[in-house]
Amino acid sequence: MIDLYLARHGQTEENIARIFQGHLPGTLTAEGIAQAEALRDSLCDTPLDAVVSSDLKRCMDTARIVIADRNLPWTTTPLLREIDWGSWTGLYIKEVDLQHVPADVETEEMLYHRAGRFLDDLKLHYNGKRVLAVGHGLINRAIQAHIEEVSLEHLRSVPRMNNAELRHFIVKS
């Protein structure tokens, strides 16, 4: 069993600008930093054994703020990256035709399977641990779907996460 604390990164400049961030690094806003600090404060009495985060800057910056002076093992992984928007990466959402998604965009099915691989990796390396995982909105949604046994067809029924939101799950190994 794993005690999983799943968090989304703090607000970024790209979130505000409504840009497809995907695998861009992302820059936390002042609000995003404050959100990460509030997340840190909400976890101050929560014992943790390890931190796993996306290897993208916005998640690493959030995790760095949240873990503060705790001496915890911290691993980054591309499995926690946000969906890959392909040729839409860096574009404003209002600039694209959402009815015609380019072939190089990661599909929901691919994202869902990647979330499953993340959970398999978590079970392999963190069984019996309390883990903070800092990811992104869509990958976190897919992870939650796996944990709650929500099928790919119903992935969109899983509630979206706000910036720096935290959800707690028990993951059976």
C-alpha cells in the first residue's frame, strides 16, 4: 500500500496566458509561488517518506517550495509530465482548431497508459511509503482515474485539479 499525496504545480504565466504548455518548462507566477507555499503549510504535519515530481520546471519549482527544508529523497520522472501537445505546444488555446487535433499530439489513450506506468513504477519503488507526487492537471487526472478504476472512456468524468491542489489516495500494491 502507498499513501499518495497527488498535487498539481502552482499557477504559471502560461496558465494565465492560456497557452498549451505541454512539455514547456513553465514559470510560476507570484500567485503560483503563494499557492505552493500554502500547499507546503497544509502538509507541514504530514509525514512523508519521498517526493516524486515531473521533470518539468514548473513542477520542480513547486516541489522545491513544498518540501522546503525537509530532507526527503526526491526523484523526477518524465512519466509525470503533462500531455504532449506536439505542434500545438506554446500556442494560445484560442489560436487552434480544437476540432482538428494534429497527429503529433499525445492522445488521451497514450496519457492514460502513461499514468498506469507511473503507478506501476510507484508500486515497484515506494511500497509502504508516504509519497508526495507533483504533476500536472491532465496526467494527475489520468492517475486518479487509474486509482479509482475509471475507464479511459470515462476519463473526463474525473474532476480537474486546480493549481497547487492536493488529493490524497491509498494505492494498493
